[in-house]
Amino acid sequence: MIVALVVGARPNYMKVAPLYHAMKKHGRFNPLIVHTGQHYDFNMSEVFFKEFELPMPDFWLGVGSGSHAEQTAKAMMAFEKVCIDTTPLWVIVVGDVNSTLAASLVAAKLGIKLAHVEAGLRSYDRTMPEEINRLVTDALSDLLFTPSIDANENLKKEGIDSSRIFFVGNIMIDTFENERPKISRSDILLRLGKRHAEYFVLTIHRLSNLNNPELLKHFFSVLKNFTRQVSCVFPMHPNTRKKFLQNGLWDELVNMEGIIVTEPLSYIDFMYLIWHAYFVVTDSGGIQEETTYLGIPCVTLRQNTERPITVLEGTNELSNIENLPAHINKILSGNWKKGKIPLLWDGNTSTRILQTLVDYERRL
Ligand code: UD1
């Protein structure tokens, strides 16, 4: 079975790596890795291929940055050629980035079977570009692999036949468990001069948080207050750096006491960092899940989440910037919820996905 595994942006690699390795081991699959090039900096892309021991992508589409339409259209045009040349039996897409959407549209129009890993997540907020990507990808997919049971319910509400929906668990936990030995050996804290649980980790990259200068400045002053009490490690997305520079906040930020700003970190270093953090403040999707798995308190700077299970069962709470101090004080006073690990976040998701694909082909 020739299977095109599509990646484009940082949150994709950790979802495709366990599938690729499981397919290689299985014997019945011939996985091709197609990288759209949506992310292209070394530390947003290549470093993950090295750490996950993935081969160089079979196809590099070189799409790069641009408006949503531009990025999606370029990826579609290039991916269409790849599909015509390689005639995959399946296209497998993961997550919700623009590359996911582009590859899904191409596969559906060429009549190639499409599977979506991490299907069914909904924030019910269509101002998020990722929500549009999730809706379209799920509407087009032949097989929908969900990470949590709420996702099955979302899909059924949208009229997707339950025979196509498979609750397989969270593929990112496969990656964590596969990489656990390497993560345990990371020396990132030594390099940063930090000790276990004496710092919090901050990541912020969503345009809804970065595009409003007033909000960004407010956030900045809140941050300044807290880094006096507990120090902060802030691995920074390249776009976030640009926004801090544009708003004249950069110099003050990097000179602020109690804060270390780093380049985007590799997976191994980043996971070690959050595993041993006091708590995490983020606006990312995946980090909400990883902190829940590791039992680390997480405050998510968003009005909604497509991953409500991390709030209902895990260690995550949503917050705006106004309420951030109250949340952090709750963590510092030891009153944060403990949380539990959601069902099927067990490191065996890729095995279940492969079995479903094999069974599906057998039935035809
Ligand atoms: C994308 C995803 C988002 C995901 C995030 C993780 C979409 C719609 N969004 O957002 O869901 O959480 O990736 O990182 O697909 N840039 C660089 N170097 C790079 C990549 C980007 O400098 O390697 C800068 C460019 O200025 C670019 C900007 O970051 O314009 C935004 O990149 P883009 O791919 O459009 O979206 P992300 O914000 O990274």
C-alpha cells in the first residue's frame, strides 16, 4: 500500500513520526513523506526529522509563508503533481494546519482515499483558521481517527457516518513514549541554568494574541509581575519574535529579570522542559494535551479550546490575560486540580490506526 504521509508545520511531525515507523515495521505499507514546506526554518522543521529518525522527505514542496490562500493554493498545486506521479492508495493527513487542508482537497478531488488523524476536534470558533481546516478535512475524509470520545460526538453531529469514525486515542502520546528515553537524557535545564520545577514555560504564537498591540502590551506587564516570583523560559516562535520587535517590546523582554527567551526548541528539549516545569502558560493546541498527559498545570490563553477533554479531565484551564494572575496564584498556592490521563492516550494509537487501515482494505 503506497501511503502519502503529509507534513507541513511543526505540530505535524510528532503526529506522523510514529505512523511512519509503525508502517515501516509492519511490512504491508510503503510510506512516502511529503513535506509541503509551510515551515522551513531548521528549528521549525529539520531538527524534528533528525530527532524522530525520519528520512529526508520523499517530496519537498517548498511552499513557504504567505497568505492563507496563497499557502494553501501552492501546496495544492504541488501536491497534486506528487499524487499523480506516485498514485498513493491513501493520503494521510494530521492535525489542522493549512497543509492539512490543502492535501485533503487534492486527495478528495483526485479520488484518492483520505484518512485524517486527530479528526473531530472542534472549538466551534470559525474565526480560527484551524477550525476551518478541521471542518473541511473531516468533511472530505474516508476514515476519521479521533483522539477522544468528544470528537466522535462532534463528527456525528455533523452527519458523518459512524462507520467511518474510529476512536484510536492520541497519537502524540505514542511519540512521547517512543522518545521517552531520549527525553530523559536531555540536558536543556543544565544549559539554561535552571532546576526542576523552579520555572514556568511560556509559549505564545496565535495571531489572536499577537495582533492587538494593546493586548500584547498588557500581557507584557502581567508577565513582568510574575517573573519576579517565578522565573520563565520562553521558547519563541519566529512570528512571535517579529511581533515583539514590531511593537517595540523586544529589548525590554530580553533584558527582563527572571525570563529566558530561547529559539524554538527541539522536541526532546521542549518535552523535558515542560515535564519538569512548575507550570505552563500557552496558546498552543498540542501543549494542552502534553501537559495533561504529564500532569503539569497548564493555563491556556484562549477563549475556547478544540481539546475540551484537557479541561474536563486533565490539568488545563482556559484564561484571558485579565484572569491570568488569578490562575497563576492558584497554581502557586498549590490548589490546582490534579487531572487524569484520558482514555487511550496510551502510546498504542499508531497500532490501532494501522489495524483499521488493514481491516478496511480487507473488507473491500
Ligand atoms: C501554523 C499553524 C498553527 C500551528 C503553528 C505551529 C496554520 C493555519 N497555522 O501557524 O495551527 O499552531 O503553525 O507553529 O496552518 N515563520 C518563519 N519560519 C518558519 C515558519 C514560519 O519565520 O519556518 C514565520 C513567517 O513569518 C510566517 C509566520 O511565521 O509568515 C507564520 O507562519 P505560518 O505557517 O503562516 O503559520 P504559523 O503561525 O506558524
